[in-house]
Amino acid sequence: MLSNFDFNVILSSLPYLFGQGMVFTVTLTAMAAVGGVVIGTLLAMARLSSVPGLSHVAKGYVELCRSLPLVLVIFWFYFLVPYIGAYVTGASTPIQVGAFPSALITFMAFEAAYFSEIMRAGIQSIPKGQTGAALALGMNYWQTMANVVLPQAFRNMLPLLLTQTVVLFQDTSLVYVLSLTDFMGAASKVAQRDGRLVEMYIFAAIVYFVICFTASFLVRRLQRRVAIIR
């Protein structure tokens, strides 16, 4: 049975798989992670805010995102937002957003819900005495958050933020529903073109495993180092 497998197709497709597919995956992951952390931090601050209603709105957003499948959110954004944009602007035709911007915005907005919970825990881990001391020194709320609380929260939660980024890296394979060519999409195209589905999917699984296992191992080492320093 193994004699029927032909892994030579993998060697000839490596430039396409990594030069286009993996580059796209890493780019989308990095951009979505940065945007997700920024939005997630704002959501975390909103959830901890004393402004009436703001905390409930942020909590509702987080719970909504955590209750929906990501692939469904991708579909919704790609197909519904153009019509919503046309309705808001009064355009006669749907406003096309594009596949990549749709995927990027969706991942940023969706992952922000998970990053916000991590950052909220990080902010709450900072002793309240430090916040009180900063306010006593004349800092306002935003200066206290920017100069005292958030730097420590980021450092404390860095391992968890990186772990969620690894999950995001895996989730990017869902962009196939928008016909975007990430690493998994590139592997699928080669597999269907050459009729080598088993070989290509085995190779794709190995690549994802090696990358995610290595990243998780490095995160665990970083977590131990941060714990020792702290």
C-alpha cells in the first residue's frame, strides 16, 4: 500500500507551498495578532471601566464572539458587510471589501475577544496599590494604564498571548472558504492538481505539528523564565 504513495510531488511544490502559502499564513497571523491584541486591550479596559454601560457592551461583545464558530463569522463579514456598507452609505450596489481585508478584519475582531480575557486577567493581576500610587503622583487614568499597568500586564500575560497566537495560526486555515491561498489552501490545490491528496495532507499535518509544537515548547520555556523573574 505504501508503494502507491509518491512524495516527490512535495519536493517539487515546496517553493509554492512555503513561498506563497506559508508566507500568506504567517503574514495574516502576525497582522491579526497585533490588531487583536490592540483591540483586545481596549476591550479589557472597557470591561474594567466604571463608565455605566461600557462594561456590559464589552462583555456582550466578548460573549458573542466566543459563542459563534469562526468560519460562520468569516462568512457573515464577507457576504453581509458589503450590503450593510451600501445601506449606510446609500450606495446602489454592495460595497466590495475584498477577500483578504475581510479575513484580516474578521480575525482581528474575533480573536480580540480571546485576547481581551487574557489582558483583563493581566490587568487585574497588578496590585491596586500601584494604581493608587500612580494616581497619587498626579498621573491620570490613561497615563497610569500606559506607564504602570499595561507594561506589567503584557509581560505577565505574554506566554498566554503567544499561546493564543499559536491557536490563531491554526485558525488561519479557515480562509479557504474565501478562496485565499494560505499554506493549507496551497497544499489542497497541489493535492487536487496532482491527485495526491493523502501525501499532501500528511505533509501539511506534519508542518503544522512541527511549527505549533515548537512554538508551544518555546512558550513554555518563556513562561518558566517569566515566572522565575517575577
